[in-house]
Amino acid sequence: MSSYDLTYDGAHLNKENAVLEVRNIKKSFGGLVAADDVSLDVESGTITGIIGPNGAGKSTLFNLISGFYEPDAGSVVVNGTEVTGRQPNQIVQEGLLRTFQTPRRLESMTVREAMLTGAQSQLGESIPQLFLSGSDVTEQERENLHRASELLDFFEIDHLANEPTTSLSGGQMKLLALARALMAEPDVLLLDEPVAGINPVLVNEIASFIRELNEEQGYTFFIIEHDIDFLMELAEDVIVLNRGRVLLEGNPRTVQSDERVIEAYLGGA
Ligand SMILES: Nc1ncnc2c1ncn2[C@@H]1O[C@H](COP(=O)(O)OP(=O)(O)OP(=O)(O)O)[C@@H](O)[C@H]1O
Ligand SMILES: [Mg+2]
């Protein structure tokens, strides 16, 4: 089959205040169309999920939105500002930041250093003075230090602050990635498989951290995740991507039982 029914069941959500608007985004790699005219909105204050089989184009879409890939066509608007073609750190300044499916290597850094350099590189600032002088701490650096310890505390990894990042477990690395992303205080956070490969207890903990950040601090989340139960629990809106295209969108329960989604996962589409 060469085409899909495009069903925008976004009607269950009244999207009047989109923090992210993607319009007709396209990206090809040689003959492969990884993003094929993708349009979607992420409503401010929501947790929106995105699912789809391996290779559907989910990470590519996040790369296009966050400035790591340049689209062949289409546009990305964050908080009302068009950011298409801008660098990732410029897009962070407009309020959008993403995490990676495979954790970035932070070798030779302690957890606290990773937090601080995270804030700097995400915001496109220079190397922290803290590591150069050791004594002459500016106001900004003091704030960053304070925020780093608050976030490590929130994610319950403050006891690891002085540990080298190389000593962390996979689950602890996922927590650090989240904490580090929040250093930049983005309005919308794109998480690429935040609970892949970690134990069910920590999956639940991460779900409650995300819920708390959303409900009590107003962060908007756009989350790629294969763990459908995790999204059922958290998301009020789920977008299904298949072969670079939006297959449908709707509330998690409707989406989960939709024949087209089942077919796509079985590879029968
Ligand atoms: N930089 C690249 N160069 C060439 N091909 C790429 C590149 N990035 C992605 N692709 C291709 O685009 C397609 C979509 O890949 P993508 O990583 O976006 O899928 P995904 O939905 O995130 O899959 P998964 O669930 O396995 O993470 C794949 O066929 C992939 O090989
Ligand atoms: Mg991926």
C-alpha cells in the first residue's frame, strides 16, 4: 500500500496555544524519505506522545525540530517564532530542548560538572569561569550551581554529584539526562525514549517526575517512547508515525486499539 488515511483526531484536544508547530516537514536521506510532509502541533502544558515502529522517523523528526538536521522543506515554529534552519542552541533560547535516544558521553566529568556544562552549552555560553579560576564565581555561575543542586535533588541523584558520570548506571544516566536538560529551563522538552531499557520501578519513578514537572511546574513534554503503557499513563495526546508520515493522532486509548496502528507495528501496512 502506498498511502495512508490521514486521520487528525486532534479534535479531542483543543489546540489553541501550541508551543510547537511543525508544518509540512520533509527530509530525505538518499532515496529514503525519513520525514514525509509531517505536520503537527504540541499544545502548551500537555504531555504529547509519539509512537511508531523502528525506523518510522521519530528521532529524525526530533532532529529536524531541534535543529540537529536541516529540513529539505517545511517549517518549525516554537513559541510563535519560526526557528527553521537555526542551530540547536538558538532553538533552546526560544524554549525548546531535546534529549537523545543514546545518552551523550560525558566522560571525565562528574555529575555536577555535567550539569553545569550542560547549562552552558545548551545556552551557547562560554566555558564556565568556575573551572578556570575556582574562586571567582559570578552571579550566573552561582545560580547555575544552585539550580544544578536543586535538580539533582529533585531527581534523587544528589548523592551522586561528585561521582564521575562513567560510574552511573543506565537508569541514573537517564535521570541525569533529564536533570541536565532542565538546566536550560525550556518551555518544551522533547524526550527521545526516556525509559528505554530501564527497570519497571525506575520507569514509574520517571513517569511521576515527568507528571510533577508538567502539572506543578508547567513544562510541556513531547515524548518518543515504545513503552506504550508509559504513554498511556502520561500522555493526553498521541501521534503515530509510520514510514515518515503521520498515520493518526488521538487520545492514547483510541490510538492503541486502532487497526491501522496494529497493522503498522505488524509491518503489514
Ligand atoms: N543521518 C542519517 N543518515 C541516513 N539515514 C538516516 C539518518 N538518520 C536517520 N536515517 C534513516 O531514517 C529512517 C528513520 O530513522 P529514525 O532514527 O528517525 O527512526 P525512529 O523512528 O527513531 O526508529 P527507532 O524507534 O528505531 O529509534 C531510518 O531508515 C534511518 O536509517
Ligand atoms: Mg529513534
